Amino acid sequence: MDGVYEDFGTSRTRRLERISAAEVQDLNLDPGSMGPKVAAAAHFAQTTGALAVIDALGEAEAMLAGAAGTRIVP
């Protein structure tokens, strides 16, 4: 997956480019898929005050450049 998707599997599916740690709680993510990963990233962002990014590992360079993935901010 190249980021976090809202309404995944529906006609309204869209990749989130940026979301706050607090807004993550409003997402309805399957606990058997992206849910735990997104919750952990949000917890990291909230407790450290640092940015967390979710994307495929092969996109690390683009993530660091801010050009890929979903950015989770404190």
C-alpha cells in the first residue's frame, strides 16, 4: 500500500496525503489490516511530536522528500 486510504474498497476511496494524529481516531480502519499500523504511527507522532509516514518501504526516498505516502502529524 502506498499510504492510508479513506473509504477503502468503495467508490469513494481516496489516499490521504496528510492527517493529524487526532483525526486518525475518526477513521474506520479494519483492525486486521492498516488499523494497527496507523494507530502506532499516530501514537508515535502524538507522543514524540515528530512526523510519521506510511508508505511502501521501496518509497523511502520519496517519503523523506515529502513526495509519497501518508504523513501523520502530531
